[in-house]
Amino acid sequence: MAEVRSKGSADDDTADESSALLKQRAGTVVPCDVEQISAHEEERLHTTALQRVWLALVNAFSFGNAKNAKRTLITVILGMLTLASGIYLAVSIMTPSTPAPNIPGDIRIVLLADAHLIGPQYKSGSESNDVDNESILKAEHRLREAQRKFEALQPVPAAVVFLGDVIHNGYVSKDFEWYVDNRNAFTVGQEIFSSYKLPVKYLWGNHDYHTVCGNVSSSFDRFELSHRLFQRFFGDDAKEYGILRAGRYKLLFLNGMLGPSWDPTHPRCDTRFASLGEQQLKWLTEQLRGTEPTFVFLHQPLPVTMRSEAPNLHHPDLISLLVANAKQIMAVFSGHYHRGLFWQEAYPFRHYTLPSCRYDSDNWFVLHLPATGNVGSWKLLDWEKNKKRRDEHDLDGDGSRCSETWDYPGGPWGWQIPRRLEPQPPEDGSCGNPTKVEVHSGAPLADLQKADDVPGPTGHQFNPEPACSREYLPAFLDLCLKEGASAGCCAILGQHLRPSSAAYAASCMCWPPFWQEAHRLFRNISATAVEELLSHCETDFKTTSLQWPGRAGGSCMAVGPKGLELPPAGRQQPASGR
């Protein structure tokens, strides 16, 4: 039986409800049965005491001349205030941390992704490699530790945005009541998030659903089960998708599991890819009307969003709709790949992929939205803590599975710019093998003959800490450079560049420095263009999950005569060699 969509999906009415997330919580309430006379008596006593202090100070400064006493006292007080201000200014100048703008109305929001919380039904050791097997057992602890850290910030942030994969392999029964009656991954998530002092806005990820393409009986209904579970355990605001207004900005929270790629009955079902579905695309089209500055949040990065999923619409997919409205898109934030990555000029707007908090409790970030000034002056205040290279122009390049520990100075008076904590505490995250230091110091990787030749934590699974490590690209392309689009070459690329958090470099061909390095290698060694090689792998060996700029139907932007352009939606013919 095909899935039946429940009514009442997110619409414009949710804007008013979600805006309440940013309101301050009420303070202590004074009991209403306190006698009114007591308050008046207390006010009279305080007034009398203040009058007595004032008179005493006037007498002390009268020096036998009561007429000038008040004037003398006021002069002394002003002098003391001036001296105190000078001392404060001098100390502030000497402080190494520069105060961040603290204009009233500025909003700061905490971003984190990919908790992968498990229940008692989870089978240990079922992940694809040792790093994942270790980190999944520490996911709950690390999420609570991240919570402890960002809830200690002063002033407190306005809200938390969680970018999906709240749970991991949590579907055990198709009976809704089973989840209510038994401890499971959903109840574990409820226990943690219900303890948050900050309001939480949820997005949903691929692990929050369970679809088996072509097999309805093994799939769990997205609309009649998953969405009921979200609201039962995470609250009424845990919608499929929605909107939040934060000051001058609009925040849109999308769901990539509502379209054909996650419908087990659809011929284009392929859960490696995100798709929104026609209804959500229409809703998004309405939300993007006008010029309001907008942030977009979704679980999967843009390179793995399905093209032409709703061919009847003017903009038939997410990527074409965002590109058509690029001027108002401030940034797109995603998770899913478990490593930090900034996609640079791959799209006509900024696109960030956040590392997973499952691997390191420091994997959370603060988004600053200014109340005044240029709307483009927003900042991701601490993105560099994701172990970015500081000695290269591509500062936002290949991130890491782990982040540094940073200090966030501040208090009730305002924020200061966060900075690296010195000295750094020992790294306790599940960062991967080889580590980022080993990768950039030239840890060797032998040329590959088949996909499982790469050494790693289990002897066959290559799982380095940084994303898109260009240092290892020559070894991965060696067989392709020698043999062209052979079965061995395409198998290696299909295994290690596929759109998966467990892959070596998921969709990294869409990341400009990685793509440029691949071009350089082919120009220097092979007469075959890298586009031609990848196209042959797609047509001859069905490695259709690969993404690269110019791939027909792909989500990477290509550099055309008008700048960045979307490639055509049809199939691509092999490019001529050059």
C-alpha cells in the first residue's frame, strides 16, 4: 500500500507560532496575594533610607557652607565617574578580545547537526568502520556536553537549530503505541531535548526516517508514523518543515525526505538523494517571493538534491529555485556529511556543511544576525574552530570531523568575539584515521587497484578526518589516469566519492579546489578530460551517484559564459578529449 500524506503540513500560519521561539522566557512571578500595604510600606522605608544617606553626604561635604554642599557633592561624584570610565576604557583597550557589536536586537542562534541518538534496541558494531562504531556509543554524552557548553553562554542565545539525524536506526515497530510504551531512540531524544533551556527548532535527516526503495512492507510510513513520532516526542513545533523569523531575517527549515527519492513506490526512489516533493516546493516558492533576507536550512548538502523532481513546476527542484532567488539567500546550512565544509563559489550564495556533534562535543556554531546595518553583515562567528587551515587562501576549505575548543567571553552586558582557547585541551573526539595533521603532513596512500584497497581503521575502510583531502586525490585517480574509465577506476570513484557520510570525499568534485586539482592532474598526465572520464563511468558502469560541475541532471554549478550556471537536466554526452 502506498503512503498516505497527512493533512496540515507547514504553512504561513506557522510563522507566528515559530516566532515565539525567540521571545524571552518569563521571569519570576510575584504572588498576587501579597498585601498591597506591605509594598507601600517597603517603598516608604527605602525612600526614607535613601533620603538619610543623601542628607548625610550633603552634611559631610558642607564644610560649614550648607549652601554649596549639593554642588560640591555632585562635582565629586561626576569626577569619580569620569575616572572610573577612563580606567574601564584603558582596561578594555588592553584586553586581547575585541568586543563584538552588541546592538540591542541582535540575535544569536546555535547551530548543530547529526546527533544519531540510539536506543537499547541498537546493535553495537553495525556501522561501516571503527570511527563510526566508537562515536555512535558516545553520541548521547557528546550531545549533552555540547548542550552544557552553549547553554553557559552569556548573554544566552535566542534559540538552537538542529539540522537533522536526531536519531539513528530507531525504527523497530510500525505500531505507534510501541514507541510510547517502550524506551527507544525517540524517548532518548525526548529526554535530552526536553531538558534544554533554549527553544529548539528541528530539521529532519535521512536517519530520522526509514525507506527501502521498492519495498513498502520494509519501509516505515513517513506521514502516518514518522511525523506522529516527531510531534509526540519532540513537541508540537516539530513540524515536517517550517519558517522562523529572527529580527530582519527569515529562516526556512526544509525536509529532503518528502519527495520522490524517499517514496518507496516511486520509480525515482533513491535515498542517497534529497527531494522536497511538489507541495513543499510550492510552499518554498511562496516563501521566497519578495526580497526578505533568507537563510535556508536542510539536512543534506545541495550536491545531493534531486534535479527535476517536480517537472510540472516552473522551478522543478530545490537547486533551481534557490539559484533563481540567489540575491536574497544569505546562506544555506546543511549537515549529513559529518565533516565541516564550506562550498566556496560552487553556488551563487554561501553554503556550509556542519560537522556532526556525534563525533565531537565542540561541533556547534554560533550564527550572529545583526539588528541594524547591512543585512549581509551577518556572521558565523566561530566557523574557523573546525580546524581550518590558517596559512592558505582557502581558509574555509577542507574542514574536519572534529573542532577546536573555543572560549566565548561575555556576560549580561554583551558578547565578545569568540577565540581559540589557549592552551588547547587534549582532543577527545572521534576524529578519524588518518588525522588531519597526518593528512597534511603527507601521510602516504598507495595507488589503488580496487575499491577496498585503502587502509583504514578496520584495514579496508578509508576514513580520514578532513573532508575533500586533495593530498590523496592523485592516488584515487591513478588507475583512472592509467586505464581511463575502466571497471576498476569507476568502482574506486563510485565507492569513495559517493554521496555518503562514510565515503572518503562525498560529492567533493563539487567543491571547487578539489575539482580544480582533478583538472590539473588530468591535464598533466592524461589526454582525457576528467569530465569525459566521469561521464563514461556514469554511462558504462552506472556510477550515477557521482556529482561534478556540468554533469547533466547534477546539482553542481558549472562555470558557463554567464558565470555560474545550472547544467541541463537531460543526460550528458561524453565530452571530447582535450
